[in-house]
Amino acid sequence: MSAWRVRDFHSDDLDQAVAVWEQSRPTGSPAPVFGFAEAVSAVRAGQPAVVAVAAEEVVGVAIARVDGERAWIQVIALDARWRNRGVGSSLLAGLERRLRGLDVRRISAVLPEDATGSVAMRNSGYHVRTDLTYYEKVEHAAGDAGLLAALGGRMLPPGLWDLLAGMEAEKEAIEHRIVLPLAHPDVADRYGVVPPKAAILFGPPGTGKTSFAKAIASRLQWPFVELFPARLAADSDGLAAALRATFSDLADLDEVLVFIDEVEEIAGVRSGRATDPSHAVTNELLKTIPGFRERGDRLLVCATNSVRALDPAFLRPGRFDYVLPVGPPDRTARAAIWRRYLGPAADDVDLERLVGASELFTPADIEFAARKGAQAAFEREVRDQRGEPATTADYLASIADTRPTLTTDAVTAFAEDIEAHSRQ
Ligand SMILES: Nc1ncnc2c1ncn2[C@@H]1O[C@H](COP(=O)(O)OP(=O)(O)OP(=O)(O)O)[C@@H](O)[C@H]1O
Ligand SMILES: [Mg+2]
């Protein structure tokens, strides 16, 4: 393996640093004192942090938090392949250099016994204090409001549903199968309709899956809690344990819509190796769903661009009530979406031409092109002051300037996915 160097932590390093931190802790090792989430917030707050990089890859990370003359080392982690090569000591040296610049006089760390980095600490002149006991008390947030905030949840404004233009087929399916039974559980019960507890939305990027999930929460006026696997992975006990803990917290909410985007990241086809960490995570999610389904007034929505990459066990009936496509907008939908983003300008342009020119555009592409066209017209007006509205040509130019997200291949693949996977 080639050379490595230590440099300041950049925000782009975060994902790799999390990965190094995750795998630098042997399974079954005691939880560290500082969770990675705490360390991440230290970095975000501009606290000193360094990484070791080899061939552009992060192989080690050290993060501290300074309080006056005192600094706590919150993270010291090494890629397993880079242990015992002096990387840990160099990380410490780099971190210390920054701490000295901040007039830090005393640097402390509390590490689990034999944790990665403990050799480096000893080699770098840190004294081991065995005459101390570490005390810890964890306070839990009280009440739904506190719990909701702790879960990163929030109430969304009413009316999001009506902001979704076009997409009539999707809107109808989602409204009839999901929103109405949840909004009218008594009527549903009288007719023997069981309100859904979980649904998957699949479709190409930018077609509105996230927007639909939010719009459902907005219509039901249920709190919206999005789970971010990457953030959960930063929990000191690992992703599977964090999922379990989060779903146990969610059970305390009276009503909630839980959203997991890009669910293929955590419920992808399993490698079959029981040691694969993603295997444990997929299993955890599979185990969590039945418990989630037992209680009323809650809905799990998972979104994916790649339904075919999902673990078949995940898609088996019994877990998700519906697997619904959210597809590319057809002409009618594109017209509605253009109209929505053009606003008053819709009356001044040849909508049919814009619709025709924006084939393979997703709603997100149309939103983007509409904004660009409006911006161009605005700039012309500021320059020339001729009182001229935005024209069809402005928007045709912005369409030509926008690369469509969809390809004919993607549309074909989506049609195959509907055939193979949708359940509505
Ligand atoms: N039907 C619609 N009408 C108007 N705007 C829409 C519609 N659908 C999506 N949009 C807009 O397009 C953008 C992308 O939508 P969204 O993020 O919901 O797509 P997505 O399917 O979740 O994409 P990704 O797969 O990339 O996560 C958002 O700004 C949203 O407001
Ligand atoms: Mg999305």
C-alpha cells in the first residue's frame, strides 16, 4: 500500500469518515463515549478535525472538541488495513498541532479498552489514568413534542397535495388506496377495508416520490419523520441497532408518517453472507415492520429509484400493502406541471410546444427549466426595460439547455418494473 498523509477534514470527507469509524470498531466492542453524531456536530461547528488519506481515500479520522484550554478527542478511528503503521500517531500529531494553535493546554480522551487508537495514544505521550471511573446518565426527551423533535420530525403545512400538478393516475391511486382509508378509518372499518400501514413508491429520480410522501402527511396532518440511513449509521451502536431504537421511539407517537428515501441502500439484495453488515440491517428492517404494523394511525412510506434492487423478502406481501409506481409524466401531466411552474406566464406561451419539447423531462426537470426561462426573461427586462413578458422562445431555450433526467431505456426499465413489481 502506498503513502498517506494527514490533512484537515473537509465536509466531503464525512461519508468516508463514517465508514472508517464504523469498521474501525470490532463487533461486540463497547460503545464509545462519544457517538459519531456528536463528533459530526463538532466538525460542523468548526471544531478541529483531521483525516489521513491514502490515494484520495480516507483511511483515518480524528476529531476533537475544544472548551477553553481543554480539548476532548471525540473520535480516533483507523481503517483496519492501516493499523500499526503510524497513521494513528500522525493523526494525533496533526490534531495536536491544530489544538496548540487554539491555546489548548490539556487534551483528554475516554476510549473503550483496546479501542483503535489506544496504541497511538500511548505512543504519543498520553498517560493512562486508571484511577478514574466514567459516569454516564442518559436523559430521554419527554412528551410527543420532545420525542418528535428528537426524531427530527415535523408537521408539514396543509395543501402540499394540491401543489402536485398532473400525475393524475398516481394521485388517484395514492389518494384512494392510502389517504382515504387512513383519513376515514371508521368508514373503512364498516366496509371491511383495512387501512394500509406501509407502502413503497418507486420510479425514476425526480418524479415526485418524496413530494408524494410529504403530501400524504400534509393531507392527514400527521407528523412527518424522515429516517436517514446515513445519519442513523453514525449512531455509536451501528445502523441496525439505531433502526431498532428509532422504531421503538416511533411507537410512542400517537400518529406518524415515517419516510425512508432510497430504501435500496438499506434493503438491497443481500449478499447472502451473514457477516455482511447490510445483511444485518435489512434483517432489522424486516423484523421491525411487523411491530410497526400492529399499531393504528401510522404509515411507513419507502421510496426507491431501483425497485428491482430491493431484497425480494422485503417486497413479499404482508410487509408492504402497496408497491406503487410514480412514473414519468405523460403529455397531460407535463402540461399541468408546466402550467403550475409558469404561473401567470402560462397564458403568454405556447404550452403545447413546451410540452412537446420536454419529453423525457421529470417534474423536477420541468421545474428547473421553468425557473431558468423565467430568469432569462427577467434578466432581459432588467437590461432592456421593454416590458416584454417571458416568451415561448425563452422556455424553448431553457428546455434545450436542460438535460432530461429520463432516457428511453429508463422509461422501458420502469415499464418492466411496473410489470414485475407493482402491487396496487
Ligand atoms: N407533480 C408535481 N407537480 C409539481 N412539482 C413536482 C411534481 N412532482 C415533483 N415535483 C417537483 O419536482 C422536484 C423533485 O420531486 P421529488 O423530490 O419529490 O422527486 P423524487 O421522485 O423524490 O426524486 P428522487 O428520486 O431524486 O428522490 C421537487 O421540487 C418537486 O416539488
Ligand atoms: Mg426523493
